[in-house]
Amino acid sequence: MTATAKSGLAERARQALLVRLSEPRVWDVVVIGGGATGLGCAVDAAARGYSVLVVDAEDFAKGTSSRATKLIHGGVRYLAQGNLPLVREALAERARLLENAPHLVHPLRFVVPAYRLHDKPMLAAGLGLYDLLAGRRGIGRSKVLNVDDTLAALVTVKRDGLRGGIAYWDAQFDDARLALTLARTVGDFGGLAVNYCAATGLSIEGGKVCGVDLRDVDSGQAYRVGARVVINASGVWADSVRRLARADAHDMLSPSQGVHLVVDRAFLPGEDALLVPHTDDGRVLFMIPWQGKVLLGTTDSPRSDLPLEPRPLPGEIDFILETAARYLERPPSRADVRAVFVGLRPLIGGGRDSPTRQLSREHLVDVSAEGLVSVTGGKWTTYRVMAEDAIDAAQPVGGLPPRSSATARLRLHGAPEKSDGDVYGLDRKEVLRLPGADNILAEGLTLTEAEVRYAARAEFARTVEDVLARRHRALFFDAAAAVCAAPAVAAILAEELGRAPDWAAAEVDRFRALAAQYQVGP
């Protein structure tokens, strides 16, 4: 039989997931939403010994959770706002992530250049408090730098008027791969994680939510699963899911969007990140080494619609470039942007007219009269605390035996004792066993044939976008290079998924159209 006449190895793995989904059973916990919060909830519940199903209508981390600023941090802006409890909590979670996922989270030093006489003492005092809040679990102490030390760290920073700077420590991570790692961790505990499986409705009996109606996006097959408790962790779409239980449910969220640009490393060579402490809109701007490039961001603009692929609003790209130009000797232009990506933030409350930068990044757990548990708000750094709070709230709703969270010290899937910087961690040996481990698919990228096969067989990848956006991050750091890799990726996926050649051609066309949105015109 030809490869197109029978399912490939990856397709068999997918069908095995759907067989489990079709089994007549009542899950202890069903989670709607496969981003940071939903996958975190699934891990927390599974680690407590509950049976868990987590689903997402798209790929895991397709939305906000793959479009972050790639930082695990306490939040120096929240420190300036005086929100010390949030900063302290986030710094504690930063330490836990460095321990529990060392292959995906690593320390990163930031330098804040100072141009005014009072900048250095003010920054030194604030970042000294940041160190104090981190306590014994801090990464390193902040340090006052003279002009020479600042220029050594930030070789392209503007020299005119520079008075020195302040260095401090936070952490950086790969957001999409951390989400995948959480999905794999759910499986390690016997739970079921299924992407491309849409929640189309809720089952309600006696006025209480008791299950979820699902649809496999590929086949259209419908499923009805029972649940002792359902958790709504669907991010910016949480209000829509809440209205599946109660049509007149009011909005809890005031979404905003953040734009990020990626430029070549030459604009900020070296290993240190640059923090602009005050932008014209009252935020901070980061310039961060990432994937061999430099990530610039972000903005904070209210958004009343919720597109799956948000685009920059008028002025957002220019705002980032103009702000960067004030701090760099050779600032990037629109022509220098390798990729632009936009994420939507699920900010809590405030109404559509409130400045979103003033709305809460803290999270909220809401239990409706129908027993739907919704968890909203928050940020990647505190996903674990959000999940713990949500499962604590879900226990009495579902009549689950009370058990404490076990995730504070839970090392996630693939975590090595000591990281060498490989995002696959302990799974690298599995990747190397697959065909094509030495076959790099496109110039300028590190993606191999074996990594694509592994993405399909073990990491839930179904499309070219899944591979080039979230298993490998090419779409987010060099959209043109990602397009060059697309035909090879499509051909491998077609084999792994048992697809016909015309499927591969259509996939390449779809990806090219998507990648055009990640590129910046003149």
C-alpha cells in the first residue's frame, strides 16, 4: 500500500487519542483551552490524581500563549506601580520554573541605560527592592554600571548623554514549547490532551454543567464527554465559553493586544537585554536577544474584536521602532523587520474605555451558578498559581476528593538535571533516533527532518504552521526563512500523516498566505 492509502505513524497516534476520547466515561476534570492556563490546570489536576481531558479548538498555544515577550519575570513595571504582592508571587514562580523546566527557562541579564542624573539612584533603589522581594531565590544581584561597563554590555546603545546604567536579572523562555511540554506532562500522568478539538456546547442537567460537546476539527466527528467539573481556560475567548452556560453572562474581560518585532542581532549584539523603563504610553520596552535575533516589544492597545490572527493596529510598528531609535546608535527600520507577531491579552474588567495598561494582570477564578469554573487574566509567569487556584475551586464543585497541589516542585516533561540549552531536554535522544536527524531543511534555520517527524508523532503537530510557528519558531523570528522551509516540512508531514501530495501543496499555499501577515511592508 502507498503512504497515501494508509495512515502514517503520526496519524495513528492521533487516532489513538480520538479512540480514548470516544470511550464512555465521566472525566473528573475537563478543561476547555490549551494555552498556558488550560494546560497548567490539566497538569495540576492530573498531578493530584484526577482523570483529566484538555481540549483546544486550534493547536496548543495557537493564541496568546505563543505570542508573549518570552520573559519569566517579576515585572519591573508592576514594581513601579507598587503592586508588591504580584511581584513577589511572580518572582517565586520564576524560581520554580527555572528549577522545574531548565531546558526551556534560563536566566537573562537586563541593562537599563541611564541618561538623566537621577536615573541611576532611582533605578538602583527600585531594582534593589526587586532583589529583596526575590529573596534567597533570586538569580543575581542588581548592579550599578559606569559608562564603560554599560557600553561593554550594550555596544550599540546611544552614547550621547549616557551616564551609565543598572544591570539586573530575570529569566527568558520559549513560550510555545513550554505549552507543549505541559501537554506532554498531562500525558505522563495519564491525562488526555487533544488539539484541534473544538468545544461546541456544554451539557447541563439540573441546572449544572455536567459535560462538554466536542467536534474533531479534521473529521467533523462529534463527541459528548461527561465531566464532574468543567474548567473554562480559553483566554481572551473565556466570555464566549461562559455564555455557553448562561447566554446573558456579562463580559469579565477587556482584551488588549501587544505587538512584537524581530530584527537581526546586529542591532543589539551581545548576551544582555536592554530595558527602556519609560515609553510615551507609560509602559516599558524590551529589546531581548532571542533565537539569534533581537525581539522588540511591546505595545498595549485595546481590542474589541478577537481575531485568531491579530494584526498590528495603525501606528504600533512605528511606535516600537521610534522608541528603539531613541536608544540605539543604528536603529532598525521597517525594512529590517524579519517578523512581526501580535498577541491578545485577557485583561480582567475595566470596561472597553479603560486604558488597558492600568487593568489587572492578576487572575480571577469565577464559579458560575451552573458550576462552570472560569479562570482568566494572569500571565505566563504565574500560570502554575492560576492553575492551582482553579483546581482548588473546582474540587468542591465537582465533588472531587480534596487533594493539595503537587506542582510547585514538579519537574516538567523532558526536564534534565542540568540544561545544555536544548529545548528538547531529555527527549533529544528520541529525536536523534528518527530518520533525517542530520538533514537541515532550510538555510539559516536549525530545523531538521527528524524534528519534523518528532513534532508529528509526539508533539501533536498537524500542519506546517504547527511546526514552523510553535515546534520550531521560524515564523516568529524570520518569516521569509519559514516560507523557504515550508515545502520540505509539508512533504514530511504528508508522509507522517498519510496525506496525498495535493494536501502538501495546499498546506504550503496556506502557510505562505499566513506568513505574509508576519512580514512588514515598506
